[in-house]
Amino acid sequence: MASLCSRESERKTTNAANSSFTVDVGGLAICLRVDDPQFLKLLEQRYAGFQSRTRNTVAAFDISLQRMTEDPDEDLAVQTTGSSVYMRRGDFRADWNMKTGRGRIEQAPSPYAIDSVLRVVYSLLLVERGGFLVHSASAITGNKAYLFAGPSGSGKTTMCRLAGSSVHLLSDEISFVLPDGEAYRAFGTPFYGELARPGEAISAPLDATFILRHAPLNRISAMVRSSALHAVMRNILFFAKEPLWLERVLAAALRFIRIVPVRQMEFLPNPEIWKLVA
Amino acid sequence: MRSLYVGRSEAVAARMMGGEIVVISPEDSSLFTLNAVASCIWNSADGDSTLEQIVRNQVCAEFEVGFDAALEDAAAFVREGSQHGILQVSEQPLPRNPQVVLPTPETKL
């Protein structure tokens, strides 16, 4: 699925080259086309570290900015039928054909809408490849990557704030995991939480996943496999409810817990916890 | 419950993990790990068999457990499973669900 962006651009005016932005996370490049220069600038700022000039894109979206009148806090709805994906929230509507890679987004001129569309699209692209987006912080230390998973308030952002200068942050909120042969690799993402800054666009082999829990001491303990599976599944971002997708997510999670150690991390909010990580 | 037919929902995904079956519900994305007895019931819930038949012919044959106690536990499992949309119960036989529980790739990726 190459050159989704360039093919379309050829039909456009001479300004076409300036009306698209390609974001690349984990080697999966998505082309975003929009005619509004201000919004294009917003994309360039928000995804600056993840901009790509590749023509080898896996998806391409035409963005139409509109005044959306629905409730922006409406729950996200995602529906898949065959290769067609439809997603909707109060501040956007989007459809995407996974087979052709083409899609359209009608959205409010807000970064949150495009961020949500990208999360859904990446979650599906990753599950197709045996990986997933996971609600976790992630970081690289000693050339190995670690995930710190848990719901809001469990300490993901805190772990990032406690990290020393030798630690490279991949995300404080949404991590990107792909199989890499017989192992897994974690990639930096532009998706962030309370830390309010994107991760670094780098990657490393994934060494362990920690399930976070606040406690009066720092301690790492093993988890039995069924607990590990439940913990990982609870944190994987997936939006499609169709059996085919559920099957893919479940298969991906089961393979993941067999290969990557999943451990419980109880921690105090102090930097000492990082000594137990690597 | 004992004379009701029991079938697996077609909307779920299920996989073997060791000797247990894990099932994910499409309704709320809940994940269920079925123990050996529940896995036996799950595998036997073909829509053609009543819970009573499943317990008598499968559970009691495979595990050292009395019929009445097994039926009580099985009824509780089926009740919970149907509430979460992973099992279906009906007074009439249900359409056969051809879904096969795939093994987790334990030995081969």
C-alpha cells in the first residue's frame, strides 16, 4: 500500500505538496490532507517529532474541518464491517477503508479529534500486525524498553516524572507495541497524558511490562499468567467489537504474555523505583 | 435452568490458555478465564444439549463430582455467562455454533 498520499496529491494544485502532513509512528505512516493552513500548522506542531516524508503510507485521510454541533464529550463509537471502519464522536466523524487505505475525516478544528482518530486507526493497524496500543507509559533505559500500565491515576505520568536523565520517554499515556521476530518492540508515540509532551520517536526491544499500583513500598512481584492476561487486556486499546477483532486482540495478548514478562509494580512516588526496573 | 439448552455466543472470541479457556465478551470487553469444569461446560455448550445433559454426560464423567453439586455450580456459571453475553440459554435447541476454540500458540509462534 504505497504512495497513498502522493497519488492523491498529483491531482491537486501546485499547493498540494504543502497541504498534507504525514505522521509516522512505529514505521506506520499515515498521510493527513487538509486545505486549512492553520490546521496544517497545528498538525506540524503537535506531531513534530513524528513527521515523515515517506511516500510509503499505510493510510491516507482527507480532513474536512467543520463546526460540529454534537456533544464533544460523547462516547467514541467504532464500527467495522469487512474492511470498512466507521468512527464517530461528538467532535468528529470518520470512515476508512482498511483495504485501500483511504479515508475521510469530518472534524472540529481541534487537535483532540485528530488525535482520537489516529489512536483508533493505529489500534487497528497494530492488531492486524499482532501488536497493540496499550494504555501505559513506556520508556527506554539501558537500550531496553519497559511498559508501565494501569488506569488513570495508577502512576503512569508519575513514573515518567521520576525518571532520570538517562531514561528516554516513549509516552506517558499510550504505548505502541509491535512484534519483532520472536520478541516485541516498543515505539515512541505522539500521544500524551498529563505530562503534556510527546514521547521520543525512537524504539527498543521490550524487556518487561509492569502493572502499576500505589503502595507504601517499592516492590516488584511476579504475576500468574491468568492475572497477567487480565491486566494486559484491561489496558489494551481496542475499539472494534466484532468477533474477528476480538479474536485478534485476544491472540495478540496471549502471545505477548508468553514472551514478555508481566510483573506487578507496587511503588512509592520516589525515584528509587527506577532502580528496580532494569 | 437444568432443562434449558445452552450454547456459546457467536459474538465472543475464545482461546485456550494452558488447560483453561479464556473468553472475551463483546458487550463490555470483559475477559473470563474458565476453570477446567467451566471449560468442559463451554466446550459442550453446542446448543443441542441441555445443561442437565452436559453435567451428567460430560462434567460428571470427567470430574469426580456429584451430579447435584455439579449442576448447581454449572447453573451459576451459565447464569453469569449469559448475563455477560458469552453464553446463550433457551427452552428450545439453539443453532449449532461451529466456533472452535483455538489453542494459544504455546509451542509455535
